[in-house]
Amino acid sequence: MIFRTFQPRHLWRVVFYALFLVSLGFAQELTKIDLPERAEPDTTSKDSSAGDWFGSANDSTQTDTIEYHAVDLQYDVETSTFNLNNKAQLKYRTATLDADTVLFNQKDQVLQASGDPVLRETKNPSLAGYRMKYNMKTRVGEIYYATTFQDNNQLNGMEVRRLPDSRLLIARGDFSTCDDTTHQHYFFYSRRMVVKPKESVTARPVVLNIADVPVAVLPMIVAPLKSGRKSGLLTPKFGGDQVQGFYIKNVGFYYAPNDYWDATTSGDIVEGSAANFEKTTLTETVRYKLRYWLDGSVTYTSYLEEFDMANSGYDISFNHKQNLTPDGKHSISGSGSFVSDQTVRKENGLDAKTILNQQANAQMTYSGQFGKNKNLTVKVSQNYNLTTGHKERQIPDIQYRMSGPLFEFETDEDEVAESSWLDNFNYSFTNRFNLYEKIAPDTIRDIDTAAWYSGYIGTFALDYSASLFDVINITPKVTFTGMWTGNRWINPDDSSKYWRQRNGIDPEHDEYGEFFYNHNYSITADTKLYGIWMPEIGSFTGIRHVLSPSISYTYAPEMDTNKYFVKHPLLGQTPYQTEQKAIGFGLSNDFDIKYLRVVGHTKKSEDGKDSTEVEDSYGTRRLLTTSHSTSYNFAADSLQWSDINSSFGLQVLPNYLFTVRTRHSVYHKFEENPNKVRVPELTYWAYDLSKTFNFSGDFNSGLASQMGKYKKDSWSASLDYRYSFSSTRVGKKVFRDNVSHSTGFSASLHPTPNWSMTYSTRYSYTEGRFASHEFTFDRSLHCWMLNFTWTPTGPAAGWSFTVYVKDLPDIKLNAASTDDTK
């Protein structure tokens, strides 16, 4: 079952919803009708068999019994009529009737009740009103001046008749979710309604009244009344402004054949500023879902220029999720959109969200898990920038990964696995194949610029973890990498500006693409050294220093370049390998402090000895952390030292670590001899500051509460600060800075019991303006709700004002300065 909470917007939804609640109101006990307490049976009460009093109603083999109670009982022998007065109650089979007065004719088996009668039956809707008439033979009942409450829904009817097949005939009735019994703020009125509970409804005519003023009318309605989703017409929206002219939106039909899929067809007819209907749209949406298995939707939007289907543009979007196996280890997922041309959204979009979305990206991915450590991913994707026209496609991208212990020994369940030196061998194997197309439009020469790349890269790594004297960790590692490309250079010996590539796969001429292999070897040693100082000064009880040095050696033999190898842009291929004999150095420092958080205390026991009641409690905090790394390549003929990368972290707040990143070089690039080793020179540094603070509390609303106190209302606010800075050396004494600086604030509160207010903003210091700014005010108007939203700046700048019914949001009055309203 799916979409249990989904409720489509139908043209008659507001009326059907009312009628549906009517059926619910009759189908359950009327809990909001106050009945007088049942009186104790007096001496005139008696029980009698149905054979003596009424005879058999429907089944001659069944003995019926009528049980009745009242303070006053009168029986007319000549007319065989019972008259129960004052707190009368009559029970017959599964029916119970409570009223002030009940008149029952034994011959006709017709009873009449007055004085707030309420008739309840197990399998039929309950009836309540001013006066009631019920035939026990035909099981047809009538109630006059009826009023029914169910939750916050109210139904009033001049006459309600129930037929034997459970249908309800309602004459001159009205319905509302407003619980103000003295004066309803809105209601629906219909002269004739036929309701089959939970199945169907027929009504004519139906009038919507707001404050006793009729505002909308429909001549006749026939529709299903089933719980859940319902097929039918959508609720149209009418309006107009200076930009769009007059418009009718959301005109269409909703179709729900079963619980597993539905479809919505809707159109927006927009006159436009030139009155040529150039922005009219037609949208079709299909949704589907099968729990634990399938979920997705497809939306097709056609932009009709002057209602011309031949010249219309389209915008297709989709999302899809599917488990191929019950355990979820194999699945397919994807999402994205496709457009007819680059400018279709910019020229036809009616809201800021559509106009600003200039990316038509799409992807579909298969993910499979095999065993414990094997994963396969197959992906197809397209990235399309509608502004620049740049397009990229990967059809397909295949990745396979596996890793884990090289040797795995099987043991019985009752055996304890013994450790072995073979358990320290680990491996990883990664593969990736990619077919890639890149299109950069050439508007000057108007030629095809599509470039295709096909390639593969696979890496196998094997390492062994060992320990030296149980102090130093030793990890030798060997790595093999293989690469393949489906393209080759035609003339690689010429200057690069004359290079041209072609397809390198031609089996007839023994061409199967270009290959390249490399391998390298490394060994790493690392350890941890601890230093502890415990001065016991006040709450400060100690400091711990953890020094983590590491050293590695990497060897890679020199391999000649494959001149015909065309590198794949996405696979990181390198068709050559320079010789490496590099030593890498790493060093990290962590400084932690220990402090006394809670001081323990003792108390005297009965025997005079001390006993500790509360022990000392200690806390730790990271004070400072640093890390540094560099390497030296003996095989390089120059610039043997790599850059020195460092980071410095300072714990300024309990949950916040401020970090500065730096990069130094021993080669001064802008000096006369840039290859000379000198004192390390700063070439780059950066840091980030970001923190969010949340606040909440209560304030005095000024309204009296219980016990002479004032009512407290809650408020909440949040403040976030973001600062990002980086500086790169671009000259001998010149740095280029890059700064991003902004602050965001949001708050919400209830200044009065019925008013609520929210405010959010973000100010960019680098741009010197507010990037976003929005005020929202909500006011509860009993069964209605008022909403006012103001956005001073941004692509959706403007305001909107809406008044709508809480339980039926489709009933609304709105006004706005933009079309970005709901």
C-alpha cells in the first residue's frame, strides 16, 4: 500500500471532503452529543419476548427481545402503543435509542422519538436530531433538524433519511469544519445529497458560503467517496498580475487506479503581458511505489507557445529507486532532468526556482554487493549546463572494488580461531572503466566539437602489517597499476598544437587501444611517544603530549612514455613514470590537558572511620594539535624537496577546533635561482571560522494564567557565523587573498496567543548586502489562518498574503506582488 497520506486536490475536494466527514460522523458514535444520565428502571419497566410484543421482524427462527427503560411508561392496549417519557431508552437487537420521549406502535413497528433523540446501531451510521421516525421492519429512518459533530466537523440538515442499504438522503443540509455553533465562518450548502458511506456521493447543487455570503456554486457532483486517494478533477486557481496577465492554473485531472501508481495531468493557461498565451504549460506526472521494492516518479512539462504543440518545448524530470533483491544488496537508483533546448526554462519559467535552475543533469546507478567485501557500481550520467551549453556524458562508468585479508581460514563454530602471521596480509583491488563524451559548443565556426574518450585503470595493492619490538609499526606495500585507452595520437612527435587523436581500436589492423603499466614499492614505519606532566596546580592536574613520528620510503622505477597514449580526463591516467627514490617524513603532536571537574568529599561513618561518598571526577580537553609532512626524492635531478604541508589546531571552545593550514617551500620561486634550497618560505595559508549558536527561552506574554501568574510563551533564535580565508603567494612579496564572510540569523516567537512570527536573514560582508531576507507572519482566525510573507531581496523578492481554511487549504484568498505563491 502506498501514498496513504497523499490527498489530491480535486475541483470538488472541498465538497466531497465535507460529505465524507458526514459519512464518518454517521458511522461512529456521536460522542459530542450530551445525553442525560440513564434513570434507574422503575417498577413499570419489564422485559418481554419479541413473540409476545412484536413478533419476528426478519428471521422467524430467531427470538427477538426489546428492552426499554423510562421514568414514566404508558401503554395503550387498544392501539398497542407504548409511550416512554422522561429519559427513555429502547434497545432492539443491535440498536439503541435514547430520547426524552419515545412513542412505539407495536403493530406497525414504527417508533417516533423527540427530545434530542439519538439512534445508534452497530453496522449503520448513528442518527441524532430534534425529532426522529424509524421503521424497524423496513429499517428506514428519518431525522429532522439534524446536527452531527465528529471531531471538529459539523453537519446540519433539515431532513436526513437512511435507507435499508445504508444510503443517506440529505435534504437542505450544510457542512463546515468551523466549530463555532453560534455563527459559522464558512459552510457548504446543498439542497439534495445522496451519500453511500465510504463509497460514493451525489449532490446538487453545492454552494460555498463564507460569512453567509455565497461565493461559489456547482450544479451537480457525482464522485467516489473512498478513503485514501481519489480520482477526479483538480482544483483550479484563478488570478492575474501585470506580468502574467490573467491566468487559470492547475486545470486537469487526477487518476488513481490502485494503490501502486497514480497520474496527474494539469495545465496552466497564462495570458501573458502581450496577451498571446506564450507561457502556457501542460504537465503530466506519473508516480509509482511498491513498499520495500520500488519508488519513483516521472514528470513531463510541455511549454505551449500560443497553444502550438509543434513549437512547444519540453522539460522532463524523473527519480527512481528500486531494490533488485529482498536484502537490498542489489539496487538501482537515479534522478535528473532533460530539456528540449538551453533557453526553455529561462524563457518559459514562471517562478524563480525554475528560471534559476540552469542545470539539466541526470544519472542512473546500479549498486551491487557480492559477499562481504566486493562491490560493483555501474553508472550512466549526463551533466548539461544550460547557460554555457557545455555537456558531459558518461555512458557508462563501471567500478569494481574488493579488499580485505589476503588469506581467510575457515573454522568450525565451536573452534577458537588461532592467530597467524598470514592474517597480517591485506589486499585491495580497484577497477574502473569509463566511456566519456565532452561537448563544448563552438558558436563561431558552428562545427561538431564532441570528443569521445574510453579508458580503464586498475590498481592492485598488497601490504603486510608487522610490529618491531611491539613499539614500531612496520607496513611494507607493493602496488601495481594497469591503464588502457581506446584513443591514440596520430602524430605525437609533432608540437602539441598539431596533435590529433583517433579511435585506437581496429582489430583488422591488430589495434586494440594503447596500454601502460607501472608499479611501485613502499615501506612505512610509525610509532607513538608519550610524555606526561602532572603538576597538580589547582584544578589543573596534568598535561599529556603524544608525539607521532612516521617515516616512509617509496621506490618507483622509471618507465618510458607511451607517446600514442591519450589520457582519459576522468581516470587520472599517467602514461609514464619518473623514477622515485623518495623518503617521506611526517610528524604530529597532540597536547591534552586533564583537569578536576568534581571534587570528591567524605563523611564520617558510625564507627568513626572516613568513607568516601563522592569520588573525584576528571575531564580532558584537546589543547593543541599539529601535523607536518614533506618528502625528499633522491632520483630527481632538481627540486628534490616537496612542499612542507602543516596544520595547527587550537581548541578555543569545548566543541570547536580552530585550524590553520599552511604550505611552505624551500625553493623560492620568485628569486633569481629558484632551484636553490633556502629557508622554508610561506607560499599558502588558510583558515576557517564557523560556529552556530542556538538560543531559546520564555517571555511574559502579559496574559493572566492560573494562580495569579502570567502566561509564558516560548521563543527561539539561532546565529551562525562563517568566515573563510586563504592567501596564495603570486609574487616575491605579493599574496592574493580570497575571503568569504557572512552571518546568518533566524528567530521565531509568539508575541500573542494567535500571532506567530519568524524571521531569517543572511548578510554577506564580502558583497556588502543581504543575500537573503524573509519575514513570515501567521495569525490564527479560528477555523481560518492568515499568512503574510515578505522577501525584500533576492530572485523571489516580493510579498504574498493568504487567508485559507485550516482543514481545507484549497479554500483561500490570496494576493501577491510576484507569482511565487502557493
